[in-house]
Amino acid sequence: MQIQNIFVHHVFFYLNHSDAANTQSLVEGLKKLARAPIIKQSHIGIPANTQRDVVDNSYDVSWLAFFNNAEEQDAYQTDPIHLEFVKECSHLWKRVVVFDAVNA
């Protein structure tokens, strides 16, 4: 069953120093970020140990957030909780890749 009327925001973080301490710091920051009331649902993940040619396990932490629509995701970008997350955690990563998707 396809979920209707949803905006998916999937972020992949590549850490400056890929170790347990920095991973945990980022995960803790994302747990605070998940409290933003505009987010319908979220998931924090680390790479699964899947070994297939099509799987990219090169990231350190992923953040998946669901919104009702693009306007809510836009509002999230300037939400004080999101801005605080960026301020507190941006020193941890060297690269961030975002995949946003809407229903086809």
C-alpha cells in the first residue's frame, strides 16, 4: 500500500571522523531534532551490513523524516529546533546528501 500525500526527506551524513563517539553525538542531536512538532515521523539509522552491488553503505548516519507536504518541509528548514541542530552538530560532518521525494 502506498502512503498518499507525504513528503519524504532522507539525509545521509558523512562524518569528519567516522568513529563511535562522533556517531553517537550526531545520533543524540538527531533525537533532539526528531522533537520538532512539524515532523510526522522520523527514523535515525546507520548502514546495514548488506553486501550487494546496488547498496551504498558509505555514509555514517541517515535521517529520514516524513512531512505532510513540501510546505511543511520548507517550514522545518527554518524551525528553531532544526537551526539549533545545525548549529550544534554541523562540525561533525564533512558531507551531507539529501534525497527528497513526493508521491508519484
